[in-house]
Amino acid sequence: MVENQTPKAVCFPMLKGGFGKSTFVSTLGGILGKVRGHNTLVIDLDPAGHLSTGLGYYTRESSSATDLSDVLLGDEPLEAIVKNPGHGFDFIPSLNLDSVTDDLSKDSVLASDLKMKQEIVDKTLGDRYEYILFDVPGTRNKLTNNAVVAAPNAILPLMPKPEALNGLRETATRLVGPIRSQLGEFTILATVPNDLSARIDHQTSDRKLLEAMNTQESFAALLLAGRDGVDARSGTLPDDIDLETVLDEHIPPFARIRADEWDAIDAGEIDAPKPPIRHTAAIGKAYEQREPLPSYDPENPQLEHFGEIADIIERGRIIQ
Ligand SMILES: Nc1ncnc2c1ncn2[C@@H]1O[C@H](COP(=O)(O)OP(=O)(O)OP(=O)(O)O)[C@@H](O)[C@H]1O
Ligand SMILES: [Mg+2]
């Protein structure tokens, strides 16, 4: 059990589809809620609703059904839309979200971006819920804005694909930077490599991702987007900021590979590690069975590492 836990709202706002946001949300919801017994609420804000489908919910009902609009902009209580999928956490499925976005857009810009914070997080976090997790779409809309304002703690999964760093750049410069400049504190709790499968002692895409994350100043600059003196677009850190410290604060220990380790790997002096999160067939099967991974396959070896991410959420920071 992690010491100094504080209730927290967490979002997964990568502006790029398919790196594992929904997988992380359902898996971490299961760990925080079912395995650790925290009162946890998971909210699917993606109109595509993959997370909802993966938990057995339909994403479209008649527009007369009570939905998020009625809670954010009307008088309906939260209870009217909260479901219990039976995996240790409460759940608000993706329902009629295109019309929710339209309804929010009718309000003034600032007021409409505060609704999720005011109507859900401020009313329940630290009281009814210890953790609230927001799954967001891979493109930006009103609900993404609401999520980052309501949940100023982010987990960013990255897959070893050519577009990964571009996805992070978009997220950092278009979302995180502006939010920090306008609203103040916004914490990236962790960036996490996901779906790894290859060796890292050869020039594989896994190696390229891990090496970029663990060595590049431009990667670190993106993580600090919007902070005083940081120009994320230029890719450089201010002189008084230490690259290794920034990386230590944003990469979980299981994926942190330092310069001397890369040298030792390349010299063949140590066996190349196989860092998590690994490609895991059970993740797809759990989805097909409409269950989060901790319910579908409680003994799955990758859950240990998702547990380390849950520790980071509980603690609010990484300890190397
Ligand atoms: N570690 C993993 N091992 C195997 N499959 C994975 C892993 N992580 C994610 N996947 C699969 O990759 C696909 C994309 O993952 P997921 O839906 O979680 O991403 P996403 O960021 O939420 O995407 P979108 O933006 O489209 O909602 C899914 O089919 C998921 O099952
Ligand atoms: Mg998703």
C-alpha cells in the first residue's frame, strides 16, 4: 500500500488514437477499484465509446435517455447516469456524446469547459470517490477540454509507432501547454511505453521509442510544455533544468533506461531488458469478453506494471 495517497482525478488525453488510452483506463480502474478497494469512478468521454463497448454498454440510446448533458447542464443527479459494471468501479458510459458536445458548445467558452469539474469532480472527489478516471477521444473537442480542466493529472501511453512522438508533440503543444499557461498546474504523472514486443539491442521501433523517451532533450521539453521558460516547440530545456531529472520524474522505473545502460546493452555486457508494458494477447481477449484485464485474467504478468502505474496515481509522483 502506497503512503500519502491523495484523491485524484486523472485523464488520459493523448491526441492520437490507438496507443492504449482506453486499455489503461479500464485496467487501472480495475486495479484501483477492485484490487485495491478504492471508491473509483471511470468516465468514458469518447463518442466512439470503445471503453463502453469493452465493458458491455451501448453508446447510443434514444436522445430522451438521461445522459451527461442532463447532469452537466440540467438538474439530473449524477446517480441517474452512473452504472456499476461489476468490476470494482462505477462507470459513466459514452452515451449520445455528440449531442452532449453540441449542448456544451452553446454555453460561453470558459463556462462550458468548467462543467465537468464543477458538476462531477468538485462534488464527489475526496468524498464519494477517491479516484476519477477520464477516457478521452484521440481528437480534441469540448469534452477533452472538460476532462483536462476537471482532471489536471495525466497518464500518457505511447506505442512504438512512427507517429508516437508526433502524437505527444500535438498533445503537449496544443493541450498541455495552453492549459498550464491559462489555468496553472497540470501534472503529467507518467508517460508509459505500451505494446512493446521487440528486442531493444537492435534498431527496432521499440528501441527507437525507448531511446527517444530516455535520452532526448526534445522529449523532455514536451513534458514541460507551458512551464516558465520552456519552449516545447524548439525542443530545448532552459539551462537550469536537468534533463535526467525531468525524465526521472516522468518515466516509470520499469521503462527508465539510462545512458550507461544503453552503452552496456550495445556492448553486449548485459542482456537487453524487455521493458513493460508488453504486447499482451489477454488485453484483446478481455475486451472481447467485455471485462477489464484485472477481472478477465487476474494473474496476468503485466498487471504488476499496471500496478506500478496505479502507485504513481495514488502517490501523485514517480519514485525511481
Ligand atoms: N499492451 C497491449 N497488448 C496488446 N494489445 C493492446 C495493448 N494495448 C492496447 N492494445 C490494443 O490496441 C488497440 C488500441 O488500444 P486502445 O483502444 O486502448 O487505444 P486508445 O488510445 O483508447 O484508442 P482510441 O483513441 O481509438 O480510443 C486495442 O485494440 C487494444 O486492445
Ligand atoms: Mg480509446
